[in-house]
Amino acid sequence: MSALPLSPVPGACYKFIVNSAEDAAALIRERLGPAARVLTVRNVEATGLKRLWSGPRLEVIAQIDAPADAPSEPAADAVSSGAEMISAELALPPRAAARVARDATRSQPTLPALLRRSGLSELALGRLQESPLWPELTGAPLHRALVEVGRRLQQDAAQRWAGAPLTRAAFLGTAGVGRTTALCKWLGLEVFRRARMGHVVTAEFDRPNPPGALPVFCEALGVPVARFPAATQPAVPGGFVYFDLPGMSLRDPADNAPIAQFLAREQIVHRILVLNAAYDHATLRASYAAGRELGATHLIFTHLDEVPQ
């Protein structure tokens, strides 16, 4: 870089391309004086064939601090002069130089942007922004705001309603939605987290209902599995009975009559509808309607790792 004489303007930004940090420190001290401070430093790779023999260089953007007695807003001519100096230094057009100056002085990422990048959904972010705590969060330093957001999310999770455990419940859903898998996970929660015991009843009626991995999983948990007809009441005090029923049909509501009759005859009040969250909206609506016809009282979504939210 050729050494052009500069008349540093307080508040102006200057960009230098150098080979090392030592070169940058010496150049800034020589060209801008002791009042300059570094804003950003990043590697710049050579382009084209130069990449074969040239190593990466450093792009350094520095700014000259305004004197303590200077006004907070630089004058318009000073800003223009600063942009022209950057242009002369880099042989850039004035508009590009002004854009570089704006990018150099850009503030830190905002709190909403960081929360989105962390995976927080738009729904959760909207609720947080509508809370009385939001003005305080946006006014606090960014690291403190992130800590407070984490505490708020923990408090919301702890306040979630936890109803009484189910005693007798049937799992409903179309074929392939993960109905049996959801039942296995539910059994794991009952045995390991709630320390409850019980048994599972499978039924087929007029259509096959392959058990899949359910018998093996129940054997590992110590939960007996029986095929209907079998006892549909808890065998131990405080225990449970869960029913693995055949898949629902979406073509004709009459095909689900045997399931409805079984639920009514055995007086099974709790009926858990299992939906595949990755299905299209039309299939989800049809499955939900069929579940309502069968008196579904609870809802489980599977395959949530396959959808954005």
C-alpha cells in the first residue's frame, strides 16, 4: 500500500490491507496517530491465480476517536471527507466507501436475532416480546439479557400443567404414524419416571395389528403384554392398562366402527390420538377428524425431528 498523506478526521473510518498484525499496528500508528482504534480485523483470501502463491492478508478497519469536547454527531462535511479519504486509500467509489464505514460501525447482533439463531421458534419469541419483561431485556447488556431469557424459559417450563397420570388409555392413529413407538415411549416414562407398573393389551378386530417391537420393549421393562380378550382393568393398585389398537381408516368412517364399539364396551375414557407431524396438512386434518369421531382426549405428535418447528 502506498503511503498517501492523510489529514485524519475525527470519527472517520479507514480500511487497510496488510500482511500481518504488526504491519497494521505500525501503519495505523504512523498514518492515523495515537487517537485511532481498531474496529474490525478479518482474513482476506487472494483471488484468482494469486491464491497459488499468495497467503491470506488482513483487512483492518480503524476509526479515529473524536476529542472529548467534540459534539457527539460528526459534522456532515467531516463524514463526507472521511468517506473520500477511504476512497482515496482503497481506490473505491464514494458509495462503496460509505458502505464500508457503515458496516464497520455496525452495532452488535440484536437480542431477537441471537434468539432466532439459537433455535427459538417465532411463536416463543413473539410471546417473549409481548411480556412486560421485554423492555427490560432489550435495555440490558446482551449477555445479561440472554441469561434472563434462559431463566424465563426455565420458569415457563416449570409452570406447565401436569395432570394426574392416566390409568386406562387407548392409543389411536393411522398405520405408519408411530403409534406403537409412542406407546413404548409412554411406557418408559411410566416405569422409569413415575415408578408405576401395569400391563398392555393389544387387539386386532377385523384387521391385522402387528405388534412390532412392542413385546420386546415391554419384556425389557417388565410390563406384561396380553392379546385381547384379556383383563382390561389394572392388575395392581395404582397401576395402568394401555391398549394398542389397529390403525384407523381415513377412507370410510364405518371402517372404524369396531374400534368405537370396543372403546365404548370397555368404557375406556382416555383416548390418545397419535399424529405424524411430517404429514401434509390435508392428511393431518383428516386424521384429526377421525380421531375426534372416536372421542380422542389427548394428542401426541411424532416425527417432530423432521419438521422445522
